[in-house]
Amino acid sequence: MEIRDFAYRILFSDQLVQKLKLPDQPLTDDSPKPALRVVEPVRPENLQFALPKTAPSMPKEGAFIDPNKRAIAHHIMANHELQALEVMAFVLLAFPDAPTEYRRGMVGVMLDEQRHTRIHVERCKDLGIEFGDLPVNCYIWKKAQAYQSVLDYLAGLPLTFEGRNLDHSLEFEEYFLDVGDKKSAAIMRTIHNDEIEHVRFGITWFRKFKSPDDTDWDAYCNHLHWPIRPKVSKGDTFHRSPRLAAGLSEDFVDHLESTTE
């Protein structure tokens, strides 16, 4: 199977099982073109993007004692992971001239996103809600429509949304532990560890693609599209150590920690 075909299946299948299906064999990248921009992914009927403000909000910390609220949290996070997977497939199709080494690395991250989606879906079901029973938003997908280059993608998703999850994954691990839900907490720790590697992938390739005249921070800020700003990549509690572990520089982390923009 070609990398392009893998991305195409993720974006155009109307069955979740197909979107989350692993490649049957090592992927080749012999025919990445032509470029294709997708306005909206094909999804199962019960996972169509909902109208604005109709999807449930993430439950607050104090609500996690209720298993239904924890199920809602996993439902929302499953959709976040699925959107990230679809955005990555979108980027592979939209920018086929990127180096094969980069595209293969993207596939590796996508396999993690498939796994993350599956484990959130399974835990959601364990807690009493089937994935697709609730409306889902399209926030991450819609923001990806602004990407005009691979650098835009790297700034927007690995360094911002996945960077933010370095904080959120630890926050939710704590919320689950506080109510004795060790299984959900373990899921969040697993995802946290994977996100460190995803951010590492992002900053490694960001440095390869950006102008050598720009600092990491300046290039990052220049490749974000309003309303996404650097502060979006921070959770309620800022964690330096996982960002440094992912390869972000002290200077970059200092800027990020202090920014209010």
C-alpha cells in the first residue's frame, strides 16, 4: 500500500473500523502525487461534525466522580484523536512533495493516533457510552484548513495541539486518579508519553524545514494562523519537563511559559 492510499482511506472511509485499520504491510511512497486538499473528511453518520455549540463540553474536574462524566471525557478525547489522525492524512495528501523520510515519520505518528482513538473508544464504552452516541465538534479539523505548508502543520498540530496535550494528559491523569479510575489514568499516562515523541517529531522536522535565520520561537509564531496563538499550546498547569524531554529548547520553553498571547 502507498502512503497516499493509507491517507486516502482514513479521509474517505465512512466506517470507523477502516479509519483505524492498520496497514497490512509496510507502506511505500513511490506515487505521492497529485496534491489533494480535502475540505471535510468522510465520516460515519453518527460521527458527523455537529453544529457549533451542540457538542458536549469537557466535564470539569469535580465532575469526574460520575462515571458518565468520565465517559463523556473519553468520548471527547476520542474525537480529538480521530481529528488529529484525519488532519495528518490531510497533510500527507495536501503536501505530497515533502521528503519521504518525513512522510514515513508521519505514518508512525498516525499509527499512535489510531491506537489512542481505539483506547478512548473502548474506555468510553466501558463507562457506558458508545462512541458516536454524542455530538462531536470539528475544531482541530477546521483549524487545519488554514495550513498552507508543512511548516504551518508542524507549528499548528505537533507544537500546539499535541504540545497542549503534554499538559492536559497529566491534568486528566490526576483527575482520574482522584476518583480511583486507575484504568483511565493509565490511558492518559500512555498518551502523555506518546505525545512527548510526537512533539519531538514536530520540532525535529520544524527545524529542518524552517529558515536557518529564524529562531525556533520566531518561526513558530510566524507559522501560526489566527486565532491560534502560542498560548493555545498551554494547559491550565504548565509543565516544562516533558517539553524539554521532547527536544524543545530552554529558550523556546521560556517564551512559551511566559507568553500571554
